Amino acid sequence: MTNAKRTYIKGTGSQVGTHVICDVCGEAFTCNTKAIQHKFRKHPFHAAKHYCPQCGMQFPLKGHRDKHLKEEHETDHVPKNPYPCYQCGAIFYTKRAHEYHDKSAHHRVVTLYKQIETPPPSKKIRYNNAGDPQSVYYCHLCGFEYIVKFNLQKHLEGQHSRQERSAVPPDLYKCNTCDALFYNQKAYHNHNMYHRPDDLYVTSEQQRLQTVTRVDQDFDIRRVLPATEKYVPKYRRRRQSFINPPKQVGQIIINKLTIKHAK
């Protein structure tokens, strides 16, 4: 596989003639995947993480971080007043990189455990691109609709401040069609624009659960694979298939006695 400047090994993300070095023990590999698998398999408790000081991105190996710095960032100037992360000790050169790191590496974990509160789904049913019936979630602050609860949580986190989400509304506006509740009149009017004459509606929560093919659940840490599970392949033993089942010991002795009597 080739492009204008680089030649890659087919089936890998490694360039021809280069070596990927493990930053823990120094062992060299010709494939990025094998190097990452080696690090998580041989050094699972190594706590060193590599962040780009210019943009805040995280990389599994130091060589990947250095390559990213060389190709993506023109300058390696170290400012007089960098932005340190007081939670993990990483140093960043720009405020934007520090904010990106804090949100992606630390704040995202807190958000997973402390779910952003969302209104329950409305009585409206929408079909996704695969033709499956799905529940409809709505933003009570601006009226946007989503068929995936996680997308609504991302919208509330990115578009509405915590103060706006926790404020007590002076009035509530209820949609007479799908029973959705809104905190302001503007959100109510925006919501009404999503209704169509051919929309489907349910009359109860039990009917909704029986209609939809997928029920969105909140985050559960037990369903998340650890980092080592993502990179280390699992080897399963192949089942041995016997054309003729093995004979038992007693059966072998009986066969030998039968042969002797025959002689």
C-alpha cells in the first residue's frame, strides 16, 4: 500500500523499513499492532502515558507521539509558562491542549459515572436507517430530537451549561401529541417542527418496550473491556473432531480375547 510520500506494509499501519520500539524495554517490532500488543501484554502495569503537548492527544507509544509531533506540528517551542495537569502531571504548551486533555482523559471518566440527567423518551416512535423502530429522546431546553440517548447526553453537555440544565423553569410546556415536556416556549415550538402526519405513537411504557428493538441503557462499567482486552488477541483451542470415537479399555481387552479364541 503506497501513497505520495510513504510506503506501508500491507495489512498494517507500519512503514516499510522502519521499526516500532517499545518505550518500556526497547524491543523492536515491524508492526504497530504487534508493538502495542507487546506493551499491554508484557508491561500491563506500566503507568506511563504519552500526550502531545501541542494538541493534547494521547498515544500508546512514545514513538507514535514523537512521530505525530514531527509531522503535525511545525514548531517545538517550549513556552515560558506551560499548562501542567495537576491530576496526572502531564505538561502542555497551549491552553487548548490542556483543556482537550482534561476533557478527554479525566472529565470523560467522571461523566461516564455521573450520567447527565435527561427526560424520559416521548411516546413517539421513529425508524432508524435500518428500518428498526426506536424510542425518541428530546432536549427539554431547545427541542432537538435524538433516537440514541447517549447523543442527547452529549448534546446537553456540549450545548447547554450546567447552570442552564439545573435551573428550575418558571413554566412547563407539554406537547399534546407525544407528552414531551419543555422548559421554555421556544423549545416547544422547535419540537413541534419534528412531528409528521405519518408518525407512530405508543400509549404506554409497556407498549413502547414491546415495540422498540433496542432499549438504551445508562453506562455500566461492567460492560467496558479493560485496555489489555482491546489489544491482546484471544486464542481459542480448536475442538478435536473424531471420525471414529476412541475405544474404551475394556472394549480393547474384549477384542483381544475374541481374536485369541478365534485362533
